[in-house]
Amino acid sequence: MGGLAAAADLARQGVQVTVCDRAAGPGGKMRQVDGIDAGPTVFTMRWIFESLFADAGRSLADHLHLTAADTLARHAWVAGGRLDLFADVARSAAAIGDFSGAGDAKGYLAFCRRAADIHATLAGPFMAAQRPSPLDLVRHASLAGLFRTAPWRTLWSALGDHFEDPRLRQLFGRYATYVGSSPWLAPATLMLIAHVEQSGVWRVGGGMRAVALAMQGLGESQGAQFRFGEGVARILVAGGRASGVVLDSGEHLAADAVVFNGDTNALPLLGAETAAPPTARRDRSLSAITWCIRGLTQGFPLAHHTVFFGDPYDDEFDAIFRRRSITARPTVYVCAQDRGEDDTPPEAERLLVLINAPPDGDTGGPTAADHEARAFGLMQDCGLVIEGRGTTTTPAGFEALFPATGGALYGRANHGPMASFARPGAASRLPGLYLAGGSVHPGAGIPMAAMSGRLAAARLLEDTRARGP
């Protein structure tokens, strides 16, 4: 997403752009396995993509078929209970009232107001800035507003201000995993993700890969050239600045600047050791074990997005981030990609099933088959039976797909009040080398990575103008 966005922005400004990608097509982590979306599955912050296309004189609606979701997600607990969240806040509040009482319904409405306030405080001075600092936030936002974002409190602690039912704290604590983190370690600031989802979640016609294809088409319409199946072996440096790349084939491509869209831990592999600080193993984000399945389902009415919560919830994150293992009863996420609002299952549906994992894999001894039995057993305890199995990807598989990540899918974990400021910005330490992707500011996720590409393109153009002809 970052590289595609940067390519479109730079090309429309008259820059000669060549995109090199060792994969067979666009998208990076937004990939498909056997026709099944095997990466990101939630499309939010539509306005970022509408702006990208509009700046190029195009309409997003002409290139993507997006359907607004009424049901954001369905949730079930192995200990009992089922709850849907909706795009309509009042409808969600009513459902929560039926689920756990009027007090939690009232708490949910207060939580929504708090999430909206945090988002309003940070959207401009933090998310849209090239690399903000705490001082920048003080300059651009009121101290009272920053105080309300509560970066020194954990998300789990702050959720206790709003919800008595521990199942609801589980549900909303899961937002920490959207950026690869633990709700017991991530700041309460991440409550803003709730506001992002309430502002709109869309299903994408043709699957999530259609987003990548549309962005490739946008870049090509502006003059960008794409070379797939041609990985970069090394970043060239001359006169103290990036001067091009060497492809795996040995071909040299000279350039005035290079935009690197990948995990910044891979930069030393490309000969750019000093371009960005490394992310220590202990600071890496979540990984996952995923299963891509075409199969039959019965016994539980899946929504497009369904989460099955295990118990105890805290052990899931203690296992991953302290013991470097996977708990025996992990939370299971299922994306039923062929389902709409009517919940009607096709005869054989496409499913992405996911459990969280430490980035370097489970060091505790169980095999991927053991974890599969546990995950599918938990879903069965909640009523869902899936007939059929498919392709498994483990943390080691993600490391092979995305070198030097250590299997981490979100770059640096967002743990502690200063973690958001620890990600590198658009300009690397090596002049002429710019950074995009989920491991740099403003962070992981489809819209954030796309925004990082736009920030990288803008910074490159600013520096080019400052250098002069």
C-alpha cells in the first residue's frame, strides 16, 4: 500500500517512477492464496483512498466496488454469549444493553465519545504529520486534549472506565491487535480505532486484492512503470546518498531517490545499515498462524467478520510477549469472504482463519497441527464446524515472505506511551532514501500504510525542490 500510494503521487507530479517488486503482482501483505484473501481483510478510512484518486483526477468509485457494512463484526465467547456490533452506534448500544445491561450500554456511548475525541485530537498533528514528536503535539493540540488521549494508561485499564462485563473489555481490547500489540501493554490512545470503524467499514468487490490492483492501475495511468518478479538485492549509494538499486538479476537502475516500502529491519540486507534504527526482537509486533480454506460450515451463523474469544484472555498475550508461545485457548478470527449482511453461506465458502502468535513462532513445542486442532476445537465449542482444510502460513512462513521481519506483521509493537514516536519517519538517515509501509510512521494497517506512502512522496518532493536543479 505504501509503495503503490507513493508511486501514484510521484508519477502525477512528473517524476519518472519505476516500481520493482519481487512478488508476481501488487499488494505485499495484501495477498491471496488460492483465491482467498490471506492478509488484511478490513477496509476503513475510505477518505484516504478517495483523496489519493481525486488528486490524480480520478474517482475511487470508478475503480473499486465498495459496499458499506451494516454489521461490523460478530463476536462469540467460549464461556457463553454472542454479540454483534453495528455501524449504527445506537443499534450497537441497544445490542450491548441486551447483552450485558443498561450500565454497559451507557458506558459504550461514553466510550464512543471518548474514541471520537481522541481521533479528532490526533488525526492532523499526529497521523498526517511526517514524523511528529511529543512537542509537535503540544504545539498543535491543547494540553487538555492530549491529556484525554491517555497515552500513559493501558488500553485494558481505560476500558475498565466504561465496561463492567469482562467480555466487552475483551472485545474492545482486541483493537490493540490491529497494530500487533497487547491490550495490557498498548496505550489507551488506541481507543481511536473504535471511532475509525464506526466511521465506516466496507466490503470490497473482488476481495481486498482489488484495492492493490486499483492502485497499480492509478499509478500506471500517471506514468509509473511496474516490474514484478524483480526483487531488489541492494540499494546503491554514491556521494553519501541513495543513487539507485541493483536487482536480483544484477541489473543496475540509477535513480535520484529511492522509496523503500518494506520492513525497515530489512535495510541492512540491502546495504543500507545506517538508514533506520533496528527494531529489537523484544519490541516486535504480533505474528499469526493463518489457514486459507474452501469448505463447508455449519452450526454457527458466521458474519463477514467473526471473532471467537478464548479464555483466559490475558494468558493469550502473556504467552506471546513473555513466554514466546501460544496459549491453549487462543482467540480465533474468521473472515467469511463470501458473506454479506444476510449471513447466507455458499455451498463452499472462502475462509481466512487466524490466531495470534509470537513473531518468532511458538517456542513452547506444539506444532502447527496442534494449534490448528486447538483453534478449530475452540470454534467447535462455540458451535462452528468447518469441513475442509487449506493452506497454512506460520510466523516462519511470514518471515520467508517478508524478510527480516522476524515474522512480525506490524513492525514495532505499539507498547508504552512513547512507542508511537519510535517508528522511523518518511526520510531515512541516508539522504535520498525514503521509507514507507507499516513499519514506519504512522503505522500498520491498510490506510496507515497508504498514508505513509503519501508522506514519503511529499517529503521526497520537498527535498528535491530544496536541493534545486
